[in-house]
Amino acid sequence: MRNILVTGGLGYIGSHTVVELIKNNYTPIIIDNLSNTEIAVLERLESITNSKLDYYNIDICNGPALSEVFSKHQIDAVIHFAAFKAVGESVEKPLKYYINNINGLNTLLDTMETFKVKNIVFSSSCTVYGEPDSSPVNEAAVTKKANSPYGRTKQIGEDILQDCKFLNTVSLRYFNPIGAHPSSKIGELPLGVPNNLVPFITQTAAGIREKLTVFGSDYNTKDGTCVRDYIHVVDLADAHVKALTFIKENPENKFEVINIGTGNGFTVLEIINTFEKVNNIKLNYSIGPRRPGDVEKVWADASKAKLKLGWEAQLDLNEMLASSWNWQLALKNK
Ligand code: UFG
């Protein structure tokens, strides 16, 4: 197994995964339609990895274009990132999400079946758990009705993959990815006003936003703010490489879901305090009302990842928040 098609390979998680693939002697073949990233990421990836990369500007819903790539390269496995991921936007524009995320997956799987490619790692999310009955949440927990059309596309995506018996699938349910590559050459690219906590923190620290609002302080948690399991994107990228090894070593596998988190929950205030301490910065923030649709607390039982993939998170919250800030600083010069 060598040639790995990486859909959405120039995006936030995709780009970090490309780096880890090359480190582990895989050959990534990237497709990305640049809908939520920019072409400069390709050059930066080539600079980090010191290699020339195969890249195609292709929409995941374009079957004939996908077929051309599968004809040109002997694809051994696919890592499928290409999808829309903004929770709020998905509520406003549900069809945009159903069309891109579901049609994109169907088109990809149809092409894989035609070219007899069965190995796939799917980009799923802890959002499939909805508000879990308890945390840490494990993979056997019932998936409740998702809070958004985005979350539903991940649930439906997993159902489709499970129904396609020709596949050997590992579906990775990510918790909250943050941080950036230590080179500060790649990270999460801001697109307008950030929805997510850490990009909002770094932009506030950089003076791009005036103030961070903490969404609610009356939750049933230790300081009243929501709890999440934040995971370093470099650790997350590594989980994809380990998922490929699992697929290789378990050719009879059909469908396996695996949580990718640290197993530790942190409140919003703990994130703010750690960011301030690690980076020696005072952050302008205040407490505001709850954000509709937010889950109160969720963190991973990550023991299955250790058992099945031999994977566990290596990087702690300090490293996550230091790298996020370094990336924000580096962005000024990009
Ligand atoms: N938060 C604030 N202020 C902000 C932004 C966020 O207090 O300005 C709080 C939220 O209320 C939440 C926590 O910070 O308690 C984390 O919020 P994020 O928006 O960063 O992430 P979510 O936990 O809401 O997760 C969502 C989706 C996931 C998706 C993830 C990353 O539910 O499926 O964003 O895109 F993976």
C-alpha cells in the first residue's frame, strides 16, 4: 500500500496528514477544489516535505474528473477529507451540505468501486454523538440526532460506508482539532469571522477581533463553561497513518469507527487561561449568553484508538495553544 488519494488534501487536517504520510513513506495524491483553502498551501507542503507533490484541482462531486485520477494513478487507499464543515452555515444552507458532503462521498465511492479500490479512512466527528448521556463517550454510545445538517452528513456518511460491503473502512471520529504544524507553514486558514474557539482566541490576541465572547457560564461543569476534548492536529494527522496500517493488517475489516481525542476535557475558561499563560498574553474576553446548539460537555474515551491503532495523543494543551499562536503570528507574513 503506497499511493494514497487524499481528498481535501490542502485543507486544515488534510495538509497536516499529507506531511505525516510522506514521513511514513506513502505517496499522497492530493485533490482539492480550493473551496476553503488556497493553492499556496501546496508550495508550503512541498517545502516542509522537500518533495514534489501530485495535485489536481478537482471537485469531489465531479465523477469523470475523479475517474481520470484513478486511471492515471494506481490508488491503494483513500483518505476522504473533502467536505464542508461550518456548523452554523449548515443550518442556513442545509442543501449546500447535503449536496457536497453526501454527493461527494457517493461519487467517490462509486469511482472506488469501479476501480476496485476498497480501502478508505473517513473523516467523521464527535458531533455524531449529539449531547452524549455521559463522558468519556465511547464508540458504542448511541448516536443521537445531530444538532446540525453538517453533523447529519457525518452520520449519513458513516451509514453509507457501513452499507457498502466492498469497503474496508476506518471512520475516525475527531474531537476538537486545534494547533498547527511546528514549522508554522501550515495551519487552519481563517475565512471571515471564525466560528471556532481557538481561531477566535488567536485573532483576538492578534488584534484582528476586539474581544472574545465566552458562550455561557451557567453550564453544569466545574466553572460553568462548556467542556471539549481538544486534540493537536499533528496527532490527529498521525492517527490517519495508523488507520492505514490497521486497514493493511486487517484486510477483512468492513467498518470500524474510532474516536480520536486525548481523553481529557477542558472548559472554555481553562483554554483561555492556558493560552494566556503559555503565550504570556492577556486576552480581552467577557462572558456572554449561550450559543444555541452547543453541547454542554463531551470528551473521548480514546482507549479503542490505542487498542486497535496503537495510537494515543502525544502533544498536550500547552503545545496545542503555543503552536496555534505561532501560526497566527506567521500568518501575518503570508
Ligand atoms: N466558544 C466560545 N466562544 C467562541 C467560540 C466558541 O465560548 O467565540 C465555545 C463554544 O461555546 C464551545 C467551545 O468554545 O463550548 C468550542 O467551540 P468550537 O466552535 O470551537 O467547537 P464545537 O465544540 O462547537 O465543535 C464544532 C462542531 C464539530 C467540529 C468542530 C470543529 O460541532 O463537529 O466545531 O469545526 F468538528
